[in-house]
Amino acid sequence: MKSWRNPQVLLFAMALMLGACGRPDAVTATQRSDAAAVLKRGNGGDPGSLDPVLAEDEHAFSVLLDLYEGLLIAEADGSISPGAAASWTVSPDGLRYRFKLRDDAVWSNGVPVTAQHFVAGFRHAVQSGSQSPNVFLLSPLRNYQRVLQGELPATSLGIRAEDDRTVVIELDQPASYFPGILTMPIALPRLAGVHDDAASFRLPSRFVGNGPYVLQDWKPGGALQLRRNGKFHAARTVAIQFVHYLPLTDPAAEFNLYRAGDLDITATIPPAAFTKIRKERPNEMRVAPGLALYYLAFDLSEPPLDNPALRRALSMAIDREQLVEILARGEQPAYGLVPPGVRAHLPVSYAWREESKAERERQARDAYSAAGFHGGPALKIRLTYDAGDVHEKVALAVRSMWQEVLGVDVSLQRMEWKIFLDTRSDRTAWQVMRFAWVGDFDDASTFTDIFISGGAQNLPGYANRRYDDLLKRASKSNEDSVRQQLMAEAERVLLEDYPFVPLYFYVNKHLVSGRVQGFQPNALDRHPSRFLVLRGP
């Protein structure tokens, strides 16, 4: 059995980039005087719901991690530590997790947090009819699918209370990323008799949570206000007394508020002003790799894009460095499927990544010729994308590069979002389509699973038995080193087949006031207020 009892053990790192300031272990007298100040955070919009089971947007997730605490928590740098659980063990086969709850964990109404509350939370999320948009994150649990479909009762789900202080979770197969799932809102506890009433998630007078903050005021369209929870077991380590989330949807308006000193942390940075702000406020800008990829999908079901040599030529002809410079948003050129910084992932990229631009273009023309498209009529390709300034810029840049390097005749097909979404599954309606994927959790499988044969998100219709087999073997392995190698080999197989063109990885972008300390980059871009400290005026 493997056991972790020290809160500082960083076993399952969810990000590789560490900042300068760590988690405060206690609040000094000086910090307590600063704690009377209010931390003002841009939230990008109003939360759709503060019910952990129903929440589906980033506007809700940040707030929920302030209001509740799961069995495990993600630290400021994204690493995993005990939360409501004081310790946990994992069986050698990776199928059974046992969590011992801390004795001092209580709800904000003084009721002790028990194992039954976590069991109730999981069962409520998975049982048929819960309508949770993120319930799939709990799919590793034993009997998940049959409970979800109503074939078995919720009591058959792989979670039980061994006693009031012990939670046992059983999985169908090993999932090394599972501890990270337990830090997310879908895995939060549920207090029967309180959370059965929807009003308890929106009315401060009815709210009950087990996290570092409680709901103080919330009127949609206005600031969502939190105050420190004095009953929280680690309240002495929470330096900031009040947190206000501002639902600012316009990045420019948010920046103006930040510039005036009325906001401490922005939700994003205005794209049009990114370069200017980077020059003027380099010490306040926080840019780090995110869990998202922008890519082009090829229709592999019919000519001409059923030809891998042609797909290779089209991929190599795109200058990704030039593309991100055109966008000027801080994004990172992509030469692989999985973004940098993903937990326990071995980076994989095209072998020609380090070649010069001239050499790449030469190889692209060679591949184009080998595919049989040299010397005859220009190849005609249609590139489909949805309305939006960024998508327009990408489409125009890609068309220019394909025409200049290969002589391809590219027509652009621009669609409104709803029509674009409806068109995705009809490959007869497009040849090349732009899309993006945002990872659901910090593990490479949230990206590699996109291209499994028959997958719902597999836009190109890619099918390779070797790729599927490697991922299947990786999913059954409980050894990180073995799983890493299998995942990396699968990604290499995928890249060599060129079913898609990775263009760039998104980055997380924030402005953080100099008076805020403890803000650290992490792959999931989660920054709980409990780890932040305010200093100065």
C-alpha cells in the first residue's frame, strides 16, 4: 500500500511550472491587518450555478474551490495535497483508494463533515437524472456506466463509507490521474437536508459549505462576495478575509478597472492590447501554458485528404511561429497533440520541428509532389471555420501559407457558430475544419482519447488499431513510467499519420497586482483565494 500523510507531499503534480511564492502555513499579525482588505478578482462572467453538480463554467469553478473542499485539494502550483481527508492510501493494483477524514473538518454550520457526505455527493452526481455536465469525470468508478444509465441503483457505485471517518473508492481500472479528479467540483461532498434545496446554492442566508470561504452576497450582474469561514479547519492559514468576484465579460473593461486599481486579478488580457500590456506591465503579466489546443481536422474519408503524404505537406507548409505572431495573443506554436506542462507526460512532437523554415518548406513541397499534386492543376481545398476575429485571422494566414508554399487553391467557408457545430459530424460538408479542444483534467489522455476509433470528438474519423491498442494498454497500467512510454508511443503513431494539424496551444493569461502574492501558474489555471496574500495598500 502507498500512503501519503504529509500535506507537502507533491505526488501527483498537475503542473510543472512553479512560482516564487508558496502556500502560507500561517497568518502573521501583519498579514492579519492586511486581511481586512478585499481581494477583487475578475471572473469573466456570472456563474451559471454554484451547485457543484450542475456547475459547468469556469466562472463557477473558481468560486466553488473557495466555498468547498474535496477529499484532496490542488495547491497553488497545482500539486495534490490532502483536503478534507487527512491521509489516503492506494492499493498496489491502483483500484482501491481509502481516505481518512480529518477530525476537525466541519461544515460552516458546525456540522461535522463525514464520509457519508462524500458518498452522497458522488451518488447524487452519477445517479440517473442528475443532469450533471461534468459527471463523466467520475467514470473511472466501479459500476459508473450502469448507475448512470439507471441499470443499477446509486448504492452500487464504487464509493462507500467504511465508517464516519473513512471513504473507500473503487475503480474499474487504474487511473493515475484520479487524485486530480478528486480536487474538482464534481467530487465535492453533499449535506442532505441542506443541499436538497436549490436556494442553498444561491442565497447567502441558506448557504452551507465546508471550504475556506462562505457566501456573503450574490446578486447576478454584481460582485459575488465571499468572507472567510471561521469554522474552516485551516482558517488560520487563510490570509484574506474578503473576496469579491466581479462578472466582467468585456476584457477591455476589465483591464480599465484593473488599471484604475479597482481590480487585483484579471480573468484574461485583452487580445488587441496584449503586446502593449506586455511591454508596459511585464511584472504584472502572468502567462503560462494551458490545457487547450487549436487545430485543423482533415476529412480522411475521401480524396484528396485520404492521402497521408498530402496531409504531411499541408502540415509542414504552415509556419506556426508566424501564425502566433499574427495573432499576438501570447499563444505557443504546437507541434504535437498534448500541451506542455501536463502531469506525467513525455513531450512528443514532429521530428521536423527543429528544421529551419526553408527546410520545412522544401520537405513540404517534396511530400506534395510525392502525393501526386505537382505539375498539374492546382489542388483545391475548402477550409471551414466559424465566425470570430481569431478564426478569421487563422483561416486567412493558413490559406496564404498553403498558396505560397504549395500553390494550393484554398476557398474559405465561414459559418455562424450554431451551423458550424451542426456541420462537424457531417464530413460530406467539409474538407478541412478548424476546431479546438480544452482538456477536462490534467492528464494526457484527455487529449489522446479524442482520436480513438469511433470517438464522439474524433472529427477526422481517424482509425488506427495500433494507436487504440497502445492507449488501451496505457489505461490498464498502474505504473507511471510504463504508462508514460505507451502514451508517448501512441502520440508518435498519431502524428506520423497526420489526421490533424496542431496549430497552437492556448495560454492562460492574467494580470496580477503587485500587492497580491502567492499566485502561481498551473495547467488547470485554478487559483484558490486561500493560497493568496494581500500586502500593502
